[in-house]
Amino acid sequence: MKRESKFLGAEPMEVTLTTAVHKPDFQFQTHVWKNPSAMSYFSKGSTGAVSDERGWVLLPDSCRDKIGTVYPARRQLPETGEVTVVEAVMNQGTADRAALAKMLVRAAQRIAGDAGCGVGASTEAPEIQNPSGLSTTDAAAVCRLPGFKLPQNALVKGEATAGKEQTTGSMPGTWSCGLELSGSAGAKVWFSAAPGAHVVDEVLLHDDGFKEIPGSEAKVDWSRNAAVLTCDSKNVYFSMRWSDEYYDLDPADGVARAMLQSFVDAAGKQYRCPSVALS
């Protein structure tokens, strides 16, 4: 499905709506969505997020075998461990985030209804949580998380040092933080956390990359720098992603593991997670 809509007003705007199939943690792992800490995540109603340029909303699981990505000559339905979403991309103009969220939810309801899988779709108007402005990073409480510190060997003098940060969402719900490191490299690092079956259960049950950590109810996938912990009887997903500029600095061995461990130790307390050694 692909549709284009034009809006009249002070600023010309044009948006394209499509359906797409993704891994369930796509919003935290793919460069298409660039900066998860700049998104406004839905805090009520449907599951989704919007920015000034694009957005997405999750379709009901009952649509799994009915709606997928449409290509010129074929349709791709989601495989086991994938989800289907409705996506919006602004071709012209800048979106009003609340209006874009409502448009996405209405589109998802219509698409699911037309496909006969609308049962379970939220009918509530979405509420969104907007990101914070940029603030100076506290080296002893990165991302405003007490005790969260970056490993010393994660920083490079003159190229990547503690700089600014932005957060969005709220714990114990969906949350993300982006670090804009100071220095000539222009490097960025994102940390994200999310409870809920739309991300966690699909990843846990179907993705071979996640391996069990002996002696715990946790799983970790170092290929995507992500972990899933059972916290207060609920699964929670934690991840970290580096920008290409940070990769180009050729970080020392073990930096990724130390960085994710420090994040999980600090953020896990907000979700009432047990202490877990990821490696």
C-alpha cells in the first residue's frame, strides 16, 4: 500500500503513507530512522512514534498474514519474528507531530479494517511524548541516569568526549537517549529501552541472534548490541547503537560490551530489573 496526501495551508506539505515489514526493534537499530532520541513516542493508544519528517504505527498482530510490504511485482508478508507497520514520510514541508500521529492511527485503522484484521486495533487518539532539548552531559549520570558512566576508553581526546545529550519518552515506558559527543569526529551514540510484546517477545522468541546468559533470565545479542531482561515479570529490551563516525574512531576491544553493561546496570533499575552480567 502506498498513498500520497497533500495539505493546504501556510506551508505546502506532502506526505507518503506506505506499509512496511521490519524486525521488531527497527526503530532503534536502523539508520533509516536515524535518531531515536529525537522521536516522539506514543504514550497512549497505539504503538508508534513520529518526528518532524516521518513516523510509524504498528498494525495489529492479526494482520500478520494479510498486510506486508508491496513492491511493483510482488507483496512481502512478514516472516516469523517480523512486524508490519504503517509508515509516513514527509516529501515536502515539516509535520505537526500530533497531527501526523493521528493521521497514522487513522490510516492504520482503515488499512486493518479493509484487510479484515482490525480487531485489536486501538481506537484511542494517540498521545505523544516530545523529546527534550539538548543539554550538557553529566559524566557521572549520562542520559540523566544516576550511575551511568561511559568507559574511559570509549572517549578520545579531541575527537570524541562528553558533550550534549537529548532524551525522549519516559521510563518505565519506551525511552531513548542520544549523545552528541564533542570533538572533531562528530560522533553520536544512542541508548534505548522498551518494554512490551511488540518489541521484546518477538525478538526473544524468534531471533537466533539472542543467546541465553547462564544463570539468568536474560538474553544478549552482541551483533546488535542489545539485551533482553526479565524485569518485574515483564521483558524489557535494551540497546545501544553507534554512528558511523564513532565506528571510524576504531574503538578499543571491549568498549561496546562495557558501554552496554553500564547502560543496562543504570537503566535496569528504572524497570526493576535484576543485576545481570552480560558477558
